[in-house]
Amino acid sequence: MSKVKIEHLTKIFGKRVKPALQLVEQHESKTEILKKTGSTVGVYDANLSVEEGEIFVIMGLSGSGKSTLIRLLNRLIEPTSGHIYIDDEDVSGLNKEKLLDVRRKKMSMVFQSFGLFPHRTILQNTEYGLEVKGVPKSERREKAEKALDNADLLAFKDQYPSQLSGGMQQRVGLARALANDPEILLMDEAFSALDPLIRRDMQDELLDLQEQYQKTIIFISHDLNEALRIGDRIAIMKDGEVVQVGTGEEIVTQPANDYVRAFVEDVDRSKVLTAENIMINPFFTNIEVDGPNVALKKMRTEEVSGLIAVDRRRQFQGYITSEDAIRARTEGLKLADVAKQIPTVEPDMLVMDIMPLIYDSPTPLAVVENGRLRGILIRGRVLEALAANGQSDEAEAVEAEIEKKHAESESKQVDAKEEV
């Protein structure tokens, strides 16, 4: 079940809202609506859903409508039309009292500007939301201290915001939000004002806290690398419209239109693509059934100089070259006796982490999950994954290094294959 869902959500700013809304329903562009009515469409007929416990990143350039959209979710900005569902309850029509109850019990918001009270200590800032709720002092202090402790800030509880760095102040803002124990955390460019290194630390902090708290987080960002790093799924907005929703891999590899394609063109694919994305079906031999002659025949048929070794349950057992199979045939050995171990990777391992293994391995890499063979990685596929994003220089450098390291090994493989 979706934790948050919006349907045909539209926000129009200006005096001529009704005619502007009619033009939205007629699918006129944001620019044309501005020309004809003088009104600005902040969010244009948006539809999306956010699953419970996921980090959902909404991103776009300045003016795309992302910050307006997140403020529509808790009705800090009132929608012009459409529906907002929280746990299947339509909050777009709630009266002021019920809306306040939803905000207090289900949502917390973290802003870019930290929003800390300068005259309150860190502990007092952290317990502020609980104080507003009327939580008894001892209980709210206990919850606030726990939140600060989880954020490694308890030692600073008696200090004031001005005594903390920007990164630490942002962590206090996050701790304050979590102290309220909200079901949904709204974060509007919460890390954008921080230096790059501190921002990365905060991203790590958020991921660590999410592992512990498992909140539904809707995170606004203009930084695609940040979105790819923390987001389970990403929505990209342009001119108030949601133009694509998907995982980072889907956004990068299957852009919905030219706008998204341009948006992701400078992304380092090695930090997004995984082994599962680029693996191919493996050439393998069942060492519990096949003998050396069968293995050699498979190599000739597939025009390869080696096979992945598996058992009857397709559990990975190693790698057998043509040289190994010839030796097994000559010496009367079983394939299991000559199988060699080769590097293995998990399906979710990033290409950037696979590269060092590619450098050092003269064989394919086996993609293995819970011991079972899923596929193989060959250097051509890895290089193709890099070159597909215009990273040809890096791909060429990798290829040159691999060729240098493995020329001698490949020469031996050719000689063995000729003997077959």
C-alpha cells in the first residue's frame, strides 16, 4: 500500500486561477498559460505514489515545482485541484483542526535553513516539536536525548546553535524531526547549503538513520548525484510536471525524454549500474555430469576458451579453461579436480567497485547470489557500460591496462585451444 499518493495535483499562482486551471485540463503548456492568463502553474497535474519506508527523491532544476510540491503534501501551500492521500485518507479536504492533527502525528519537515531557535539549547530545540504536542517534560526530554544520541550529538545538548557548525546544525534539525517519531519525513533541499564533504557525511548519516528508523522520506534535491546516492526511487520534474519516476538505474539507462536524457548525460554510470545490469548469460559446464570431452566440445561450440563450473543445483564451483580440460582428459581427472577459483561479485555490486577486479582477472567474473550462478561479466560489457555515457577515455584506459596485463595469458589460451 502506498504511504503517500497524489492524483492530478495542480497548484496555480495568480489572480486568474479558474481560466488557468481550464487550460491545464486542456493540456496547454505552462508558458502558454502564463501568456494567456498571467497566472503561473507551480505544479501541473502531478501524479505519483510513495511506498512506505522508502526514500523518494523529487528533483529538478530551479523553477521545476519540486519545492512547491512538497509543501502541497502537508498543505503549507493549498492545492488548486487534485487529491493528496496519506494512508488512503484524502487530506486535501481536511479542515484546519484535522489537518493540524495529521501534521503533528504523521509528518515532520526539515528545511535547508535548519530552522533552529538561536535562544534555545540543542536539547531544547530537539524537544520543541514534542513540547508543542503537549508531551510531558520528562518524556520529551528522554525522546529528544535519544534522537540526539542516535545522531551522535548528545554531548552538545547544552550548547546553542551558534556554537555548532552548519553540518552539525543540520543534524540537529534532523534529530528534532525524528524525535517527533513521524511516519513521514519531508526534507526540502536539507543538505544543499552544506559544503560538499559535509553534505556527503549528512547523506551517510541519513542512510544510517533510515536503516534504524525506516521512515517514509520524501527528499527534495537539485543534485542528481545526491538523488542517485540516497534515493530508492526518483521523480524528475520540469515546468511543474512529473516527467519520469523510476529507480536511479531506470532514470539513467531509460530516460523518458530528451529533457531527462540531458539531465543525466554527465552522470558517472559506474556509480549507478550494477553487475546485474550488465551481466550476460554464462557459458557453464555441470561438473557432476560432464566430463572433460563434453566441456571441450562446449568450448568449441560456443567459441570460448573457458567455462564456469557449476553443480546440479547451479551452485558456483569455479572456472575451467581449455588447458584444464585437456589436462583432466590426459591425466584421467574429473573436472572438479581441475576447476579453479575466480573472482565473484554480488548482483548489486556497482561497476565502479567491479573495475579493480577487471584489472586483475584474466577470466570472466562470476555473478553469484547465495552461492548460485546468476551470470558472468566480461570486460567488453563493462567497458561498454562506461563508453555508453561518453566515458570513452576511461574505458580506453581500462582496456589498455587489461590488454597489457593479460596478453601473455590470452596467448597461452590460444595455444591450448589449438591443441583441442
